[in-house]
Amino acid sequence: KQLDIQLPKLLLGHGLIYNYLCNSYGKGFAKDYLEANEQAIKNIYEIIENEKIKCDFEYENSYIYTDKQDEIINIKDEVNSLNNIGFNANYVTKTSLPFNILGAIQYKNQASFHPLKYLLGLCKSITNNDGQIFTNSLVTDVKNDNNIFYTYVNGKIVKSKYVIIASHFPFINIPGFYFTKMYQSTSYIIAADIRQKPFSGMYINVSDPIYSFRHVKIDGKNLLLVGGGNHKTGYSTSYNETYKTLENKLKSIYPNAEVLYRWNTRDCMTLDKIPYIGRYSNIIENMYIGTGFNKWGMTTSNVAANIIKDMILKKENKYAYVFDSTRIKPIKNRKELKNIIIQNQNLSNDKNYRHRHSQIHQIEHYFHELGYMNSHENI
């Protein structure tokens, strides 16, 4: 069976992100990343209250845990980094999980909701305020001429001053080159009736194999969601490596559990662990993007909406620099660029070498002009 929800969590704990951000970009940067997501959770709650959207919103504690001795130091480092940037995170060794852990980060007052009910509420709010939403509209191209955008959709052309690319993975390759900076990750989810009182809280472990646990209420019944089985999209895998792995984990905890639903999802993962939000490219005005949410799109999509809204209205947003979509680190040489393209498009074993080789030369020429490549090493 299929279900109409994903793992509906609104969290600040995006994996062990804050120690990484502190070490890589500084405490101020990490604090702004955290605050942007805090504001997103508050904003979602305000929208729900103001628009009277019934979407099962509730506050819960969340946890990032480990059962591996060598990961405890990583957990403690993350707690210290969180406390150093002003968030009151707790290190705990006991949770309500039905199995023992060695250590965990506790984030208090995180939230969960039903995202489809929330989206339907947003749609109703938009249309009630004279907005229009067009479904079944396949966009095939966007062109710009004299600061007017022409969007090609279903054999028609829509003219506009602004365009926001919110298509999950960007479909316009040049400029932007997001396919060189992101990859797709597939993960799997099962929903099961465990036939007993559910535990409290939302949980995910530190490292592979990843397992995520939380309860949801569907048709009046409490079900346990178990997520994991991550792999890069496009790679060959099997039922035993995905759903069966989750089922085995479930049965090891609840032998009598019954799996009722199975589904999978795909997420855009950035190479530097930070979403791309803002201008689509430095060379195009009034085109914006929100992508690369790294599996935490419930909160960061709201961050994206507010940043892009402020950009269009010419308002300052103090968090925009954190997610700057035009950021790019120098690419060392042609070999590195080629490897990025092959890896991110899964083309290493296909028959499209000529197309791939042409694409590499086209992109490297553009990067040389912008000064992003600092070596002329041959492939």
C-alpha cells in the first residue's frame, strides 16, 4: 500500500550539522542557520493558527542517538556546539525507545504535523485570497528576454517578471550548474501497527545504517514509521537491501508488528550540507531557487519561502547569506570537474561519452570565464 505522507517532522536537529558548521564557517554562521530554522517552525505554527489549518500539529522532543561507543564523542561535540551558539541541547543516555542507547542529543519542543493536510490548507488560503494554482502544468523551458521571463508550459507561454524554480531538482542546467553541486538520495519508509502503546518522541541515529523512528496517527490508529535504507538515487538495489532491512529492524524490536504501508522518497543533497536558496544565478536577475534541502525540507522550505519573498520585495533577510545559492568553491582542475559530472549524473558506465565530454568542455569554459577554475590540467 501507499501512504500520502512522508516523515512529517519540523526539526532543528539536521543530523550532526552544528559542530560541522561551527568548525567550517564559524559560530555566528551556525547560530544563524539554527535561528533560520527556529523561525521556520514558528512561522509554520503561526500560519496554521492564523489560517485555522487542521493538520495534527503538535510539539514533541526529538533525539539524535547512537548505540556505538566511538560515536559518543561526536554526540557530545554536537551538544557543546549547540550550547555554545545559544541552544539548550541536552546529552542523555536514556530515552523512551524500547531498546538501549549509549547516548543522544535531546532537542526539546520540536514539532510534527501532517504535511499534506498543511499543504491543502495553504492551497485554500491562497485561493481564498484570489491566488491561482495550476496543476498538471509541465514546464519544459524558461527563457529571459529584456527582463521578461517566458515560461513554456503545456504548449503555451506564460510571461512574468519573476520566476521561482521550486521543482525539487532544478531542470535548467545552465546557468546555475546545480547538477554539479547536488545529488539525489533515495530512502525508504514503512508504517506498521506495533499493537501496543507508542513511545514518545522522534528519533534518528547518527550514521549508516540510518534508522528513523516516530509515531503517527492514521485513520485513528497509532502507527510506527521506520525510515532508512538510504542510497544514491539511480544505483541498483534490491528489496532485501531496502524495505526488508527496515522490516528486520522493526521485527527485532516488535516481533508481532504488522507492516501496513511501504513507500520511498528522493531528496536533493548538497555537497556542503547547506541548501541552495536565493538567486538562481549571478547573471540572471529575478529568477530564484530553493533546493538541496538534505532531507530536512519541512523546515528549510519555509526558510526558502521567506528568503525569496524578501528578495522579491527588496527586503533584507539576515539569514540569506547562510544559504546563498550562488556560492561556489574554486574547482581545482578539469579532472575534478569531470569526476563531479560523472558521479552526479551516473554516467560512468553508459554510452553517452561523447555527450558527456562535450558537456565538460562547455562547463569548464564557462567556469574559466568566471574565474572558478584555477588549473588547466588535461583530462
